[in-house]
Amino acid sequence: MSKIVLITGASSGLGKATSEFLSSKGYKVYGTSRDPSKYTSPSSYKLLKLDVNDVASIDFTINFILKKEKRIDLLINNAGVGITGPGEETDVSEMKKNFNTNFFGAVLLMQKVLPTMRDNKKGLIINISSIAGYMGLPYRGCYSASKGALQLFTESIRMEVKKFGVDILTLAPGAFSTNIADRRYHSPIKNGPYKDDYKKSLEEMNKHVSDGSNPLEIAEFIYNLSNNESKYRVHYKIGAWLQKFSLILKKILPDTVYEKILMSFYKI
Ligand SMILES: NC(=O)c1ccc[n+]([C@@H]2O[C@H](COP(=O)([O-])OP(=O)(O)OC[C@H]3O[C@@H](n4cnc5c(N)ncnc54)[C@H](OP(=O)(O)O)[C@@H]3O)[C@@H](O)[C@H]2O)c1
């Protein structure tokens, strides 16, 4: 029986690559976009309308899938958006929008899919977080916080659902070459105290994404994870060696030393 997959944010980047790859392996993939009409219909998977901020659209799409398939084996909470800006200047309403998508959106999807996974006594949920969620990055405080929140929420809910046969984990990518930098909310560079540092940090961040790894690596990783029916760890990381090594340094170095390294890396 082919696995039934729901993946949010399948119109672009990591979600698109993963949807194509899982379909090529025989999975039945239901991907989503806020506006599928903007894209050429994918040949190998369905692209359905869903906005993670709109409960009615989540209900509609999940009911549609369950009516046809009676189950969802794998939920990949991939939809997400970036946000940059100095913490002092960034509009809090933009920060709330970011949390609504990156954190509450994933929470809502879990809440809506868990009843059917519990009924089937089986299911896997992969929450796409970020290596940025393990540390507060300069000029990306809100993004780091939204992904860090998703990591902690995952740790909690995972323990609650274990006895129902459902596994929940996070997969934290480093920098991957996608459209995320173009679609980010960028707080405007103001003529103020943060102008030069914020500008330099933005240039560094954009370079990391454009020089980032191939999204196919994530697709293959998810495929292998989804076939590993044994014990799952709670957190997985994927990305360039240096990005993963930075997490080891964070664990072993004193905070002040780690902070100095981060600041020199971002040239601030
Ligand atoms: N690329 C990286 O370096 C990187 C690193 C770490 C983590 N991540 C995470 O990986 C995930 C995928 O990002 P990506 O790099 O592939 O970015 P992307 O190319 O910009 O794709 C983002 C996807 O999210 C969807 N989306 C955005 N807002 C949505 C909403 N409100 N409701 C439903 N779907 C929404 C978009 O679909 P529509 O616009 O069609 O609705 C799009 O398919 C995100 O969670 C991101 O934070 C990426």
C-alpha cells in the first residue's frame, strides 16, 4: 500500500522537491499551496489549496484527503516564511504573522491530523524547523524564535502521542537553495543605529541561501526517515558540515565565546 502524504508548502523549494521525490518512490502525495492556480499543475502529485493561517482551508483539504484515502500516514509541516530585521525596529505585527505561519500553522495541522492518526494507531509527523531555531541569530530573532518554539512544542506533544503509535519529530535544515530569501519579510533598512550591521547581515544571509545545499538532499532524507519504522529521535539536522558543527560548538563552548564567533561570522 502506498503511503499517503500531506505536505504543506509544496509549490516551491524543499516542499516541491520532497513532493516530487516521494511521488517518484510511489508515495501518494497531496501537496498544498495558498494559491495553486499560480503554478503549473505538478504532474506527479496533487497541489491543493491550503493556507496554514486559515482553519477552514485546513479542514476542507484534510477532509478531502480523508474522504478519498481514509488515512494520512505522513504529515510534513513544511510551509514557512522568513523574517529579518533589527529586534528593536521590526514591526511586532509582522512578527506575529511569522509566528502564525511558522509555529501556529504547524500546530494547527498537527491538531487536525492527529485524530485520524490516533484512530489508525500509526502515523509520522515531520516538522520542518531550522538550524536557526537552535540559536538566536542576529537580525533573525523572530525567525529563530518561531523555529525554536516549534522544536520545543514538538518535544512536548511527541511524548503525549507516543502511546497512540504516532511519532513526531523535527528536521532542521541548514541553508538550502530555495526561494525563501525572495519571499521573506524584510524589515526596511532605516537610516538609524542598525543600518550598517543589518545591511551586512542581510547580504551574508542571502549569500548562504543562494550558495545553499540542494533541496533533493532533504527529499532523500525524509524518504529514508519515513521508511525507518523503528525508533525515531526527536530532532534531526541536515545541512553543510559547518552548519551542523556550529550546533556542537554551541553545546560545548561558553556562551560568550559562541556569541563572539557568531558576531564575527555575520561581520557585526
Ligand atoms: N531554504 C532554507 O535554507 C531553509 C533553512 C531552514 C529551514 N527552512 C524551512 O523550510 C521550509 C520550506 O522553505 P523553503 O526554503 O522551501 O521556502 P520557499 O521556497 O519560500 O517555500 C515556502 C513554501 O511555504 C508555503 N507557504 C508560505 N506561507 C504559507 C501559508 N501561510 N500557508 C501555506 N503555505 C505557505 C509556500 O507556498 P505558497 O506561497 O504557494 O502558498 C511555499 O510552498 C520552511 O518552513 C523554512 O522555514 C528553509
